[in-house]
Amino acid sequence: MKTIQIIVLTIALLIVFFYYLPKWSDKIKSKTIRAYYKIIAIKYPEESRRGILASLISDYRFTLGIPELVIDEYLDKLAERRAEELDSSNEIAHYGVVDEFVLLKNKGAKNSAELLAGNFGTPEGVLKGWIQSEKHHHYLVSWKYNAMAVHCRYDESQERWIDVLLMINTY
């Protein structure tokens, strides 16, 4: 009889162990990530194109009851580099962004998103274009992002603006 009780208890403990182990490890990982990626908040000049675009994004999210995105210093450097790449390639496309997302994941970001715009004359036009695109809008209003960076670059060879929005989730 005692042997049966020991076997049942052992099986019960194994079930509990294997059921809760993944949940515990996820909690440990998320705490590590939270401590690892430290957002360094910065502000853009309000009158600059990227300052206006960042403000429009924050205002739009606010009207929907979605938390504001903090502008992050490291992400800002990546957005600037990304805008330079797009300018030099004369093409607005998402390939090439993988490197940035790998860097962000290595620093602890859980989710990353890139929104691009070209040929929009004003920041208001950029936001309107993203809102009208179902896929871009999905990222723009997602609750899972808590930091962003915007970089706007004028492509003189094609006489157009290139606008880059990078967003990450650090929790």
C-alpha cells in the first residue's frame, strides 16, 4: 500500500513540476529582460519633422486610450542608421532591418516593429498613410510596444522624405 502511495505522490510531483516549470522560467526570463534593456528617454525638438511626427503618434494613441510610447536613445540611433540605409539604397523596403531587430533582441527587447513611409510631404500625411494601412495601423496602435524612435531624412536625389518609425517592447 505504501509503495502505491509513493508512486502516486511521485507522479503527482512530476506533473506539477513539468506543468509549472515553463511558467516559472518565463517569469524568470521576463524579469531578466526587464532589468537588461534600460530605456533612456530623450525628447525631439518640437518644431522638427520627427518631433512633430512623434507628437502626432503619441496624440493619436492617446485619443484611443493607448499608452504613450517613450522615445528611446538607442532606438533613435538605430532609426537614424536605418533611414541612411534606405536613402543610400534608393528603395523603401523592409529587408535589411533584420540586423537592427537582432541587436534589439540581444539588448533584451521582446518585440520590434518597423514602419516606413516615403513620398509623404508632411508628418500629418505620414500618420494618415499609416492609419489607412491596416497592417501599419495594427502596429501603430498595439499595446505591446512601450518605446519608439522616429527618424526623417530628406532624399535629395529623389526629392522625397523617408520616415522611419521603430517600436519595441521591453517588458
